[in-house]
Amino acid sequence: MSEARQRIRARFCKGERVRHISHLDVLRYWERAIRRAELPLLYSQGFTPHPKITFAAPLPLGFIGEGEIVEVLLEERVSLERFAADLKSQTTADLELCEVGEVSLGLPALPTLLRWADYRIGLGGITPEDASEAAKAFLATEQFPWRQERDGKKAREYDLRSGVASLRVEANQGGVVIEARLSCGQELTVRPEQLVAALFLKANVDRYVRTGLVLEEPSAALGAWRSRGQYE
């Protein structure tokens, strides 16, 4: 039985031309690229083996991604230089490999480390002044109860304010650009569409860009604090 010998974390971009392809298609793209590069990708055992490729968070359909994160488990060790060079030879600028590093095999699963997502949202149909006032009023509140209606599912109610770490408004070529850091953890995930619906309802969305993902890097001290309420 093959075991993981190396865990590689990579950042990549998903460009304008491919923003409407699904997350499953992106997964297949990376699997095929890794196989064509003849890198020793690890597969699960059983009747239907699956590639050991994990994404921090699927990128919603229609979004552009400038700092997506994927982890790959290999059954043999390779140099980071070889991994990057061989994989880049099999990929395109539409889904471009931007950064490669190695992380410990013992780290928790990648999605559990995700804490925040950064977005850039282009808006039209609203003045910079109105957008700024809406953002300032929102940031000044302690709570902002929000009810998210979901097709065929029970409505979700949560405090939208607690899921917004930062919010900035800028004028841009006759429109408005919103930059926001939104909660993207397992306890609370705030999607940018909900932020727009709550604060800028009359605006027209030009595009959503996820500019980066923020991970929590585990440490022994943090683990002790969470389990015992004190550092060691």
C-alpha cells in the first residue's frame, strides 16, 4: 500500500477565460496536468482510486481567482524545483501555477485551516459616496442579523457583521470597487454575494475576484490554548 511521502502546497490563479468552468473541471485539470508531468501523485486505495488533491475552498462558478490554494500528496519525494518546472510545462496561463512550497504531512486537512477569504468586487449603478456611507454604517454596527434564503433549503440566519474582518470602498473608472476580507472557516462562511445583497442591493455586480485565502498555521502553543485554555 502506497503512503504519502511528501505534501506540496501550491497557489494558482483561475483567469477570466475559464471563470465559468466548474470546480470538478479544475480538479480534473490538475490531475491530468500532474499525470502528464509524470509526477508521483498518490491515489486512494479501493475500487475507485481518487487522486490525493485537496483544495482550500472551491471557487464559485463565474469567479476569478488570484490566489487559490491546492495541496498534492506524492508517493515519492521530488524537489520543489522539479515539481514546479514539470507542472508549469503542462499548464496554461488560464490556470497558472504561481507558488510552490512543502508543508508537514502531519498538518490538519487543508480546508480546516482556512479562516478568511479576500475579495475584490466591481460594482456599477452606485456612487462611491453612497457605497462608502453604506460601508461605514455597516462597520459601525456591533451586529448585523442576516437571513440568507437558499433554494430548496432552510433559510440560514447569522450575524453578517461578525464575518467581515475588513471592508474598503474605492472609486474606479466611473464605478466602485469593494475590497473585503470575509470569514471562510468551518464555523461561518460569508459569501460576497450576501455582502452585496445586504449593503449594495441596488448596485450591479461587474465581477467577483477572490484575491487570496488566509490559512491558520497550527502551532503547539495554539493547540494547547484550545485544548486547555492556556499556553504551555
